[in-house]
Amino acid sequence: MPKLKTNKAASKRYKFTAKDKVKRTKANRRHRLATKTKRTKLTARVQNGIADKSCEKTIKKLLPYGNK
């Protein structure tokens, strides 16, 4: 059986935890922070969120070797 290709865009965006959950970085913390409210910046402060269960199956198909 041939090797499976890893999706490079997905490998840069997602990482796996020790219990095989998918980590991702939250949005809205990169630029134009002066126009955003304090509350928006506060809720987006946590950088590593756990990806949603509905997306997890798709992400695991894109990363067949667990992002190593």
C-alpha cells in the first residue's frame, strides 16, 4: 500500500494532544487590535483551543500520521 500524503496547510494549523485531540489557535489575535473591543481581545487570548468534534474527523484525514 502506498504512503499517504499529509496536507501541509493542515499540518501548520493543527497539532495533536497526548490524548489524540486536535489543538488549534484561535482567530482574531493577529492584527488590527486597536479597533477591537477589550472583551473581544480577552476572549481570544487563549491561543490553543481544542477543535470541535465535528471537524476532528476531517482533520485526522488530512493528517494521517498524527502531525509528526
